[in-house]
Amino acid sequence: MRVIAYCRVSTSNQKEEGTIEIQERAIAEFCSQYKHELVKIFKDDGVSGGLEDRPGLAEMFSFLESKEGKKTESVVIWKLDRLARDLYIQEHLIKKLELLNKTLISTKEPDLNNNDPMRKAFRQFMGIVSELEKSFITMRLSGGRLNKARKGKYAGGSVALGYTAVDKELIQSTEEAKTVINIFRMKKNNHLSINEIARRLNDEGHKTKRGGRWYASTVSYILHNPLYKGQYEYRDIPTKRNDLRLFHA
């Protein structure tokens, strides 16, 4: 049988550990065992299981619709949850393959395309299990972050100008902090408008956290961010962090 393969890992940790290479190797061994001709491998390395931002999956479907792809009979995956953990997305993608007259083969779950009601129910059950596992992992991660926030510790998210994350903790960044303090001084002592502050910052060559230009909206965000007054918030959980305070009223 002439086949292609699809591999996916969902986190940067898995990417670093080479999990996608394990999938590729297992699929190659599977194809060799069953005498399948493996034409091409498509992969998404370090992306989520949703349908957004899946360039490898998009490329795979484009290939299957091409002249060369039409000669391909099946798509081989390592496990069903590598296609997607969400049951609805699983069934949607399997249906898309059926419309292209392609079958889906898993090295771990046999006969995925069998129309037997029990086999279909098993496939859906495996999808539900993976979906619940994903929800459980998300719940634990979220719970852990909330617990950290309640203790006043950095729970994740974007890092504001004036700070840096070191060993999963937020600390002041000396040079950036000078810019933030300068903004508050220009507003309080010099009584400059946010437009005037933005213009002065750009004229003096100061950059935003992302290295861009200053605008009134960016300055306003700095002035109204409670973090600079030592008030750290995560999901509406406020805690006092005097070590992070940059502005003293």
C-alpha cells in the first residue's frame, strides 16, 4: 500500500525530548512490517491539537488533493490522539479523509476505519479518554498556577516592561525598570500628556518590551498597570509584591 504519515507533538518539552522522532521511527517500522510504501511524512512539531496553527496538517491535506497525493491510499499515524485529542476534531478529520477516499491507519489502534458500530464506538471512546486526559492536565496546570498566585508568586503569562522571569519567578530588570520609573516621573513631576511622553521616549531611543515604538496607548498601559505599584494580579487574584514595586506615590 502507498501511504503517507502524520506526526505531532504538542509541547516544547516533547519537542526537546525528540518525541516526534520516536513517532517517525515507529511509523517507519510499522510500514516496513506490513510492506507499505511510505512516500512522505508530514509533521507539526510542538503545536496544540486544535485546528488552528497546524501547518503540517494543512500541507498534508493539500498533498492528498494533489495529483501525486491521489495515488496515496492511506495516512498512517502513531496514535489517534496525535491526530487530535478532541473527539469532535478527530471525527471531523477522519471524515475529511473519507471524502478523499483515504483510510486512516494507527500503529497503536487497529481497524480505525472499520464501519462496525463497536469499532466506531471504541474509536470515539478512545477520543473521549484523550480529551478527558487533556482536560485533567489543563486543570492541574491551572490549579497549580492559581495556587502560586495566591502565594504571591509568578504564575505565568506575559512579562511586563521592567521585569524578567528567572527560574519561574518575576524579578526587576534594572535597565527596563529605569524606563518605567522615567515614565511615571514625566507624568507626575513634569505633567506631560501620554502623547508627549510617547514622543519623548521615541526621540530618546527607548524601546517597548517587544522592541517597538511607543504610542499613547502603551504609555497609558504602563501608568495604569497595578504591578508597578507592587500589586501582582493573576486571574483576579491580587497579592502584594513590594519587591516588584517601581512607583511610589
